[in-house]
Amino acid sequence: QVHLVESGGGLVQAGGSLKLSCVVSGSNFRNYDMGWFRQAPGKERELVGSIWRSGERTTYEDSVKGRFTISRDNAKNTVYLQMNNLEPEDTAVYYCNAVRILNVEGASVDFWGQGTQVSVSS
């Protein structure tokens, strides 16, 4: 069983920074593309950004481009989300997601962490 554990959330003022971490255990971390999602109260869960298994490519949701950075350390089985210049609209529970592609047809499995709360005050 794959386990994902997020940490690093908290309360910060607008303009501040936080760095989230997600440690993956129970499988070979290098086999997984990783993503960070968030869910605000009353809203659907949305993808914040993702990073390939190799770490050579990242993608970001438009509202966080230039403020958030995803990185991974395959030696530590950890993916990070550096969040700068935080805005009240970034307030949400942030979830880590691990996806492994199983075959050429695109079958996959994915796993989720329990989430960590990020609150940004104005």
C-alpha cells in the first residue's frame, strides 16, 4: 500500500510563504508522477500543479504561475510545493497525489494524502 503524508500547512498573512512537503512510502517513488491539488470550502478539488517522474517537466494552474513551484527529491521520496506571495484565495486544503501509469493503454493507479490546511489572512 502506498502512503502519502503531507506537512507544512498553516496560517500565514497575505504576501507570505509556505512550503508543503509530501513524503511517499510503500512503493518506488520514481515510478510516480506527482501532483498537488487543493479544495476550498464549497468548491471542487482542483489541480494546482504537477511534476513528472523524472522531474524534468512541471505544469501549473494559471492562478499560481509565477508564485508556486513544484519540485521533487527522488532520493528522499518527497515532493514539495513552494508557495510565495500567498493570497486569501489560496486558502484551501492541499492534497498530494501520486499517479502511476500501468500500461501503454493508459491504465493507471493513484493515491492521495490526507491533506494539509493552508489559510491565508488578508
